[in-house]
Amino acid sequence: MANTTPSGWTLTFGAWLIAAVSTLGALFLGEVMGYAPCVLCWYQRIAMFPLVLVLAAGLLPFDPRVVRYALPLALAGLGVALFHLALIAGWITESLKPCQQGVPCSDPQVIWFGFVSIPLLSAVSFAVIAGLLLATHLKGTK
């Protein structure tokens, strides 16, 4: 019977693919659609954009140690995205809002299907990337 579990390279490639699609999506929304990112969106971009390069560098040739460089970026981005979602939901007090000037962080610019916002997409992307990186790490330690 053949081993059908994904390899570390495949898991890392999946993480890279999500990071690349997320980066292209952020650039499309900002540059083509004209949505100006808020401060928290910028922080999420700061965590996501380098993942494309870091994960690509770990793929060719495959280096399982890429997890130690990419996972902190994914977890930091996930933390900012979750904070952003809590801010939109109204769980964060007015005094902790980081967006005092420019685009407000508490008002989502885009809502699809009545609940899907850009910070939600970001949180899902960072969570899946982190999960794939953890799976890569666990695969390498066996």
C-alpha cells in the first residue's frame, strides 16, 4: 500500500500557495479596486507579504527549517487579524482602537455574503498557513 500522506514539501507548497493568493488578493483590492487599507490591514500585509518569499526560499530546494522563519510571521499575522475581527465585532473598547486617523479599522470596507470581511479572510489564511507549517514541522520530527 502506498503512502498517501502529504510530504513536507507539499504542505509547505500549500502554505506558499495560500500566501501568494492572499498577497495577490490584497494587492488587487488595494491597487485595482481602490480600497485603502487601514492600519491593522497594513500590519497584516507586513506579515503576509514576506511569507511568499520566505516559503518560496524554503521550497527550492526543500528545507524543513523554513517553518522556524515562516511560523512566527503567520502567528503574528493571525494575532493581528483576530484583534481586527474583535475590533469589528465591538469587543475592543474605543480607547484601544489603533486607527485614529485615515481609514477606520472598525468599519469593514467589504462584506461578502453578509459576513465575510477582509480581516476574516486574512485570519483564515494565516490560520491555515500556520496549520500547514505545524504539520510540516511534525512531519519532519517523525
